[in-house]
Amino acid sequence: NALLQSNDSNRSLRIALENGFELRYTIQDNICRDCTDSSGICGSESGSGNFQCLCTDKPHKSSCNINDKKEGINWRVKIAIGVVAVFVGLTIASIVWFIYHRKTTESYRASSALLSRNISSVPSPKSSDIEKAEELLVGVRLFSYTELEEATNNFDPSKELGDGGFGTVYYGKLKDGRSVAVKRLYDNNFKRAEQFRNEVEILTGLRHPNLVALFGCSSKQSRDLLLVYEYVANGTLADHLHGPQANPSSLPWSTRLKIAIETASALKYLHASKIIHRDVKSNNILLDQNFNVKVADFGLSRLFPTGQTHVSTAPQGTPGYVDPDYHLCYQLSNKSDVYSFAVVLMELISSLPAVDITRPRQEINLSSMAVLKIQNHKLHEMLDPSLGFDTDTRVRQTVIAVAELAFQCLQCDKDLRPCMSHVVDTLTKIKNNGFGSEMIDDADLKKIGSLATQSPDSVIVKWDSK
């Protein structure tokens, strides 16, 4: 019986498969119902058996409609993210530009504000006329940028007179025919504006034949900080001693002594006016066609408080000229100028630069070389042979006297240095053939050894520098 029933079932199944049949079922699965409701067909993934909703485009995980909706949301999110990214980028760029523009504007306003302290508060009907620039800064004319640009032929590099630590100096010619030197400061920032104002304030209150004259400066509306000086045509002392214009025949000892006295006179006047130059060097001593001195460059100068012996400030100046006491103790005094001037005196005697790294280590600085040579009775080894030290007795006497004075001024202890007034008096006596009392004769040069241990007054015998 069992075998018969089994054969009947197989026969019925075969007949059903051959003729076909309709399968009806009731869906109880919500996931499949969602799939069929979205016009999909319930199915499964081959291999894993995970449910799939077979749609017209491709299989989806649950429903054709739901997946399409989610994909639509994702697409919109992507667009939104892109828009937000662009907006944020533009915002950051705008902020950066705003900060840069604001800093530039504040720098410009700072430089203008520094100038405005000196400008009269009385309104002028012509103050808006920048081209005429008739507004005065304590008696100094204000130039427009355009006017000075035209005077220097658009700051033509071929018209450069010099290039220093703070700016470039150009030759220019004003519309009234005057030749001028225009200093263009490198950076229009607060520090440069402070130096700019410092130089203007100092020079406008000074009148001395051996100080360079300030004709004017740029107006508040100028895009650069510009100073306008009288033009001194014959270069600097450094040019004539060891630079491109060096010519022994053009600088005899009498001319060098004259330069020393005029420079000392200018510094004496500054000190009497409570001003420390702070950058005395041969490059800042200008010479005209008759070798008259014009001391220049007051960017580092300091107004000295009344009643004080020094000012505490970070050392500034030019290597080879900086007072060692100032460098060590951060105390600036008028004796700092005295030290720097002594280096210039040794340049006048030797025609050597203040610093030369090709010289032996102990002689790289001219001041160190001078002290060593004087202490070792070898002053003659550093003298410019064109001076006539060995052939002219008067030259020999005055050179020795100037070297003695320079040695006193080169003392490391500032209290042992003479003041500038004493320096001027001593140089004047030397020029007039009188150092103290009588000049030293050649026959007396070997008779002053006993003075060496008592007083720092001789460069002929050995004595110690304090």
C-alpha cells in the first residue's frame, strides 16, 4: 500500500508540473509587504540568503520607494554640504582679507598719527591741497608723494645715493630747482613711523652748520615715509677714507683734522641740546665739495631727559662703533657718542674701516687694534703712510696728540672718557699747535715714560686701557 501511494504522489506531482499550477499565498512579512507595495518583487540574495526587493532599476534592501527617497535625501545633503563648504571658504577668505586690510590701515594711521602730533591744530583752508603741501611741520614743509616721486624720477635706482639699515636715499630735484636727498624708509610700520617722527622732531629743532638740514617730509596722505634733506654732493667720509672715492692726495692731514673738529663740534651741539646721536660713524658724516662736515642720520637718536646721566635702552648702532659699556649695561649716555667718535678719529689716522673680518682676530675691530698698537708702542704700524708722519714733524706731533685723545675716548669705562666739549677744546688746541701746553718735540718723545703709569695721556709709551 505504501509503495502504491508513493507512486500515485509522484505521478500527481509530475502531472501538475507538466500542466502547470497557480500558487496562492498570504503575505505575513512586513518587509516583503513594503517591497510589493512599492511595485517590487520579494526575493533573496544568492549566497547569503538576505532579503532583497527586486525593483525595475536594481535590487534594493527593503523597498523601491524608500530607497529612492533615501537616495534623494543623500543627493540633497551632498549638494548642501558643497554649498556650505563654498560659503565657509568665502567667509574665511573675507576674514583674512579684512584682517590684512585693517592691519595695513592701522599701520598707515599710526604713521599719520605720529606726524599729526606736530601739526598745528588750527584748520587751514589749504590743508586739502596736498600737491601744494603748504602745511608746515614746525617750520618744515610737507611734500606729497607725487611731488617726491617726480623729483626722483619715480625713485630711479640709478639715482640711489646710499642704502642703509632703515631706508634708501635717492638724489632728487624739486620743481624750484633745489637738489635734495630723499630718504625712503623701507617699511611703513609703527617702528619705522616712530623713527621717522623721531628724526623729524630732532632735526626741526636744530640749527648748526655741521648738521644736515631737513627741508621737509612726506605728508600724512603719502603711501611711504619720506624725508627730504639738503643734498651734500661729495659723499661720505667713509667713501673718501676707504671707499670708492679714496684718494690720499684729496685728504691731507690738515683736512682730516678739520673734519674731526667739525664733527666734534656738531656732536657737542647735540649733547648741549640733550640729544644723543647713537649712530656716529664715518658713513654718517657727509662732506661737501670743500670737505665741510654735515653729520646726518638721526633715526636712532634719543632726546636725553633733563637731569639724568643715562637712559636705559636696548643697544643699537653699527658694529665697530657701539660703546662696549652701553652694550654691556644697556645704559646709553653722551659718552657713547664719545666712544663712537674715537673710532672715527682712528679711521682718520689710519684710513682703515671700523670693522674688517680679513684682519687678525684681535684687530677685526679698529678700536681693539688701536688700543693694542698704542699699548705696544706700534702706533706707526696702523697709520696711513700718505699723512707724512715720518717726514713732517708737525704732522707727527698732531697725529700723536689726536691718537692720545682717541685712546682716552676708547676707554671701556665711560666715566674715564672725556666729554664732547673737552674733545672739541683739545682738537682745537691741537690744530693751533698746542696740546695742553706745548707740543711734544721729537727729542722729548723718549722722556715721558714715567707719566705712563700715572695718567693715560701718552701713546708713545705702554700703558693700560681701563
